Amino acid sequence: MKLQLIPAVAAAILLATACSVKQISPVEAAITEKVAEQLGDLDNMYFSSLALVDSTTFGEELARRRNTLEARHQQNLKLARDYEAAGKIKNEMKKREDAANDQKRLEGLAALEQRLAEHDSLNVVEVYIYKFSGRARNYKGTVTIDDMYVSITPAVEVVAMDYKKEGVLKSTGRLIPGYSALFE
């Protein structure tokens, strides 16, 4: 009787070991797909670390972009005044035109913010920011990736990858409905 139990226990252990293969998460799959897109065909991707470090809501992103645009608007107005004082009419006109465009975009941002507020979308997460390290291997060899940031939508689509956290936020404006149209 004991001899019959040993093969059954061994088979159960073997089955449990075979089933313990690590399942890849949707976030890991999205990152792997993006890395493969950049490096070419991957043989495999190994993550030594992957951590959620931050998230950004639509409201936070609009505020960040508004602050940037307001600073640029003020800089354009200052340069226009400086060019006017120096008698450089062409440069002054160009900076005044740039400032006028900035003002239109600021008004457009305010309208976008109002529209998102009406739909209770200002506090909706726009992107999650992850930080990961690992190795990617393709036919050319192995690439080590250390402390790479990646912004990923709630639908698990990679927006951007960069070695700086600020770098992954540069592309997120296009996720705001109507934002890209402000710059056409």
C-alpha cells in the first residue's frame, strides 16, 4: 500500500511544480510588447523588478500642461516687449503671434477642463507610472534595462518609456480628449 502512494505523491509534486510556471501579468505583457517593438523580435524578457510608482489623473495632467503653457505665454509676451524696445519689429510680431496662440490654447484647455468636470472625469486616472528593470534578449544579444519608467493607461496600453519619470509624462497630453486638436 505504501509503495503505491509514493508514485501518486511524486506525480502530484511533479504536476504542482509544472503548474507553478510564473504567469506574465498584463502590465509585463504590454511592456514586453513595447520593448519588442523597439528592439525587434525578442526571444524572451525577464523582469528583475516591476513596481507601480505613481499615477496621474486627467485633472493633474491638465493643470501641469496649463502651468507649462502659461509660463510659455508669459515668456513670449516678455520677449515681444524686449524686441519692441530693441526695435526688432519682425521678432516682436512673431512673439506676439506666439503669445496669441498660447492664449487660444489656454482658453481651449479651460474648455476641456470644464467638459471633463461635467463628466466627472477630472479625477479619473489617465496613466499609471511603473518603474522596471530586467533583461531583454533577441538575436543580437542581451540588453540590460535598469530603472526604466513606463506610463501605461488603465486599458494597459504603453504610452511612453523613458529613463526619467518626467519623460513618460511628455506624451500623455494626447490621451486627454480634444487636447491634440488645440495644437493643430
